[in-house]
Amino acid sequence: MIPVKEADDLTKFMAVADANKIIAYLSASYMAAQDSASRAEFKRLADELRRVSGQKT
């Protein structure tokens, strides 16, 4: 996980369109996951992508 203070430095490090493409795959995996730990990890990864692309989490 990227510490919050460093995440601010990474804002707009990734294009929004690219982040959203990856988030779509994570969303499908989230929906297919059967346990809460997996779902939490997919959500965390999507939030990190949103953060580095400058989107709201």
C-alpha cells in the first residue's frame, strides 16, 4: 500500500482512462470473489488506482 503522504506525490501519475480500464477488471473480480478478504483487496487496489490517477476514492 502506498503511504498517504507519498500518494499525494503520485496524483496524476496514471491516466484516468488507463486506471478505469484496470478498475473494470478489478470490479469483475470483486463481483466473482466469494470471500470478504478477496473483496477487500480488490477494493483496495481499485482505490489505489483512483488515487494515483487523481480520481476521488
